[in-house]
Amino acid sequence: MSEKSPPPESLLPYEAWTEDAMREVAWRALEHAAKHGVPGEHHFYLSYRTDHPGVAIPGHLKAKYPEEITIVLQHQFDDLFVDRVAERFGVTLHFGGAPAKLVVPFGALTMFHDPHVRFGLRFTPSGLEEEKAGLPPIPQAASAPEPTPAPAPPGEVVSLDAFRRRPNKDGG
């Protein structure tokens, strides 16, 4: 096989396994924050598809962000939970002092970013095909006060190459 020929098609789902492993990092970070709070200067930007099956957000947010929204978990959030069985997380964010409950399936996530340590992951959302195939829409949560949109996070994504061991120049 020459270097110019494409690699053979894999009979193993490496891409899906890699995606699952990266989602596990986000799950663990959210579980840690649910149990212990977000430590130190860490904070999380989470982008997700608002049109994904199972997403529950206030109607006015859905209207304003019909496809995707970015939320920030830093100082003002409550009731963060991770439900591994249902493969979702939920959180109450405060906008203008009023609470708004969000429930997000992990399949809806498109990005997890902790700018404090410049760590970021991008995901391919799953499950949108079923919704587009004609399944009934998921009912939305009750309306809450209008939030201020979260600022867009820096476009930094960590490559897995950054974590691979590299031999020393001395050969060791």
C-alpha cells in the first residue's frame, strides 16, 4: 500500500468510540461540578443543539436560539445534575435574577470548553436524523425571563496529539 492511497475502510467504529471517549470527559467534568462545584477559576462553556430531541429550554430561548445555544457554568447556577442512565444533564441558570431550568441530552452537545486551562472538545450531535424523520417535537419548558446571550468561547480545540508521548531527542 502506498502512502498516497486512502486507508482501508475500518470494520471497527473507531470514530464513534473516540466521540464516546471525548463525551466521557465532558460527563466527568459536569459530574465533578455537580458534586463539588466548579473549582478555582475553571468555568465551562457548553454549546448544544436546541433542536435536538429531548432538549427542554424555555420557549423564548428556543425562539431566539432555534438551532444552537452556548451556556456558561461559572458563578451563578443551581441544581446541576448528570443522569447517566437517561444520558442527559440539567441545570438551573439565573437570568436577571430569575431561574430558568435547562435539560440537555448529551447527544445534543456540540462543544465543551474550559477557557481557564484552554481545554476544548467538539462533538457531532446525535439523534437529529430521527427528529427530521417526522417524530413529534419534544415539549418545551415553561417560559423564563430573557437572558443575556453567553459570549462565544475562543475557537481553541485540543488535539489528541497534544497528549501523546513523544520520545526525547536522546532516544528515551
